[in-house]
Amino acid sequence: MFFGEYVYKIDDKGRVPLPPKFRRDMRDSVVLTKGTEKCIRAYPLAEWTRLAAELAAKAVTSSSQRKLNRAIFGTAFSATFDKQGRIPLPLPLRLHAEIGDAVVVVGVNQSVELWNEDLWKTEKASSEEQAEQILESMGGA
């Protein structure tokens, strides 16, 4: 389980460290893909494999399922950690997420999101504002 938020600088080669606990839980490799919002999603390989199996179990005869598979798998990159615990952020994903020289790394349960600082501030405020309403609609707190 991933949680918390951390701010890191991206080095001149487009690499970013992840928190040590995240690295331990991700082992040696991670799969990066476009998030549905303007962020990058990072999955441990085991979680990515589970997601892939879940999507493979659905019928690919529907146009919407094929589009979903293209959107998720067509924009994915595999990455491994270097000795300093950094992963490279591919340029297409950085452009999608509008990430410049800094990134906010956010744990979101089974995966991690990487955000532009300003976009994260907006998303965080929106999420916190709506969280109580969402919990109530789910019958929680």
C-alpha cells in the first residue's frame, strides 16, 4: 500500500527518486503510464500484471474495451531503479503530466501518481473538498 506525498526534483536526465518505502514495495521495476487525470501512474510489476489480467478477462470485441486497452497499454513504459533509487520519466509522459523540474509523488493505495506541483495543488484541493460527499454516497464515515 502506498500513501503520502513527497516533492522531488527531476535531474537533468529526466530521472526522479521515489521514497525508499515505495522502492522497497516496488522491488526492482515499475510500469509507468498516463493517468486519467494529468499525471503519471506508476505501478509495481505485480499490480500491473493483475490489472492486465483483469482487463484481458473482459471481452475485446467492444470498441470501448479496445480503446481502453490502447490508452492504458499503448502509453506504458517499463522502468527500473538505478543505484540511487531513481527512475527515468519518459518525455511523452512528462509532457502529458506537464511535469517540469519538480514532481509531487503521491501514494494512492495500490499505485503511485506523479504530478506537476500546481496541478497537484488543484487536484488535492478538489479531492479533499469532495471526499466527504463521496464517502457519504458510499455509506461510509
